[in-house]
Amino acid sequence: MQSNIASLHQPFIAETEAEELSADSDNDDITPFQKNIWNREMAAIYLIEQGTSIYKDYQRFIIHVSEKPKIEVPVREVEQIIVFGNIQLSTHVINACLQEKIAVLFLSQSGQYHGHLWSEESTNLDHQLIQIERRSDEYFQFSISKAIVLGKLMNSKQLLMRFNRKRKLVEVEKAIFGINQDIDSLDFVDNLDSLRGYEGIAAARYFPAFGKLITNSAFSFSQRFRQPPTDAVNSLLSFGYTLLFNNVLSFIIAEGLSPYLANFHYGERQKPYLAFDLMEEFRSPVVDGLVLKIINNSIFKPQDFDLVPSTGGIYLSQSARKIFLKQFETRMNEEVSHPDLQAPVTYRHAIQLQVRRYKRSLLSSVTYEPFLRAA
């Protein structure tokens, strides 16, 4: 069998054409299939080429994309597989993922979360029983939610301040002032409904100011539209949040917690609301800052986005999606400070530390402290 052996340093992105990843690649000495292979901390496989099949041969996953050479990935090095759309996983691959506790996340071709697969061995029943008990503990739910909202607002304000230092836009300064007031008001909030109200008010201040920080005249943004995203910027935000959600969800599962038992987010349908809770603090530093960088540096053009008539949504084209995945993984590998460790950690590690902070708070009533990006 003709094949390539994936290196172990960056996440693998199934692709068919090398030029589709050339936007800012500095790895000219590697083959097309070896671009964007692994991540040093967490071996993630992104499967986005429609019609890709993945099967198992001995202790390797074999990834077959169209007529291109097959790729071999050692099973022991994989921790997460993200599947976009029409991708075929063999029964042996599924069994290996269950046995090795490899999380598999299923998304639509455009990146909308559909579901996930994980081993029951990852579940800790004692932890989940405590999660169930905590659902009736109003003080616990409120204190966790308040910390999450505080972290989100602080990091949102920090992003606006950082990107507005040189521009000094009045509209952005007004939004920063308003979010500061919202942060101060959290001291007087005593119930979840009011807390959700302040979170919504701050978001209404934040996103229009975020749009003012776009310097690329080919793009504009004034309001957040989620399902479906109605413009290119909303499309990038939605796709980035989906990738962030996947990372948070994987760490929650790895810690033996149920992702369905949350505190701040809720709904009639059963969803992994705990992942929505714990990703809030990372939206601005991980995704929003990345989207501003990508747009202002002209990495994408309007032609890189497609209109899907069936939903009316605007989505990244397949080739552009590969570039965004590379940019996202680069961001997740950036180092930041975290009070739980003396040395700098990557954003991905910081997410893991926050999930563990939540777990400690859940099991031993230690106060949950949100992640705050340093100025």
C-alpha cells in the first residue's frame, strides 16, 4: 500500500490539494499531506474532505482521500477526531476509538455540532451523581455562573482595550466603559435570570464595538447572528466557537463529567450545556481575537465564503476552512499565563486547567475562579 506516515507535531487536516493551504504556510519543505498534521499537546485529526474514508490496519488509522496517497496515523497518538459531513468511519475505527477513549465529534459540513462518540469507561458515575445533586444547589449554580460571566465580560473588555489602544475609537471606548459598569453591577446581582440579563446587555455593547475594530474594508460587522450566520464575520465567529466548543467538550469528557449537567446554560433539548458554560471565558481571547487578526491581515477574501441557499447562511468554502483550521490550531498553541502553573501554558492547556478547576469546585466546594487573560 502506498502511504505517507504522519509526523507527530501538528493536527492532521485531510486535504487533497497543497495549494489550498498556502496562505501563510512557512513549511515549504514538506509534502502536501504532511502540512498541518499534528499538535504537540493533543493529537487531533480534522476530516473535512467530503468522501474521505478512515479505516484501521493493525495499530494505525488509514485515511484515504480521493485518489491521493493514503495516510497512516498511529492510533496511540490520537486523542480526538473531528468529522465534518460525509466522512466514512469503519467499524474497526469506531471500536478502536471506544477502546482507546478517543473522542469522536460529528459536525455538519459547515461546522454545526451534531453529536459525539465516547467510551462509557470515560464516565465517572460518582462524579455525575454529584453533578445531579448540585443541580438543586442554587448557591452553587449561581456562584459558578457568576464567575463564568465575570470571566467572559473581563476578557471581552480586555480584547476591546487591546485592539483599541492605537485606534482610540470613541465608540469602542464607550463600549468598554459600559462593560465596566456591567462588571461592577455583578456585585449586586443575586439570581440567575438577572445574571443572564447582564450577560446579554454586555454582549449588545461588545459586538458592535468589535465590528468597529475591523480595518479591512472588504468586511463589515455590526450584530451577532448565529443560526445561520448571515455574513462572513459571523461565519468565522460561528466556526471558531464550534472548534472551541469541541475542545472544551473533549476535556469535560476526559475528566469523567457529564457535559449535559450545566449551571448557566439550559434548554428544553438535551445538549452538552456544560461545554457552553466553560467555553464562555475563552470566546474573546481564543476566537474573537483570532477572527480580527485573520480579517485585518486579509487572510480571507469575500470570495472565500459561500451562500448556502437551503439555510440562507454564509459559510467558509472548503479550501478556506482548511486555512482557518490551521490558524485556529496556531492560536490554541499560543502561550498564556495561568495562575495554576508557574510556567506559561498553551490556550488548550488553559482550557484543560479550567475544566479541572470546575471539577474541584464541584467535588470539594472550592471557589471557582474564571480564566482571565493577562493584559
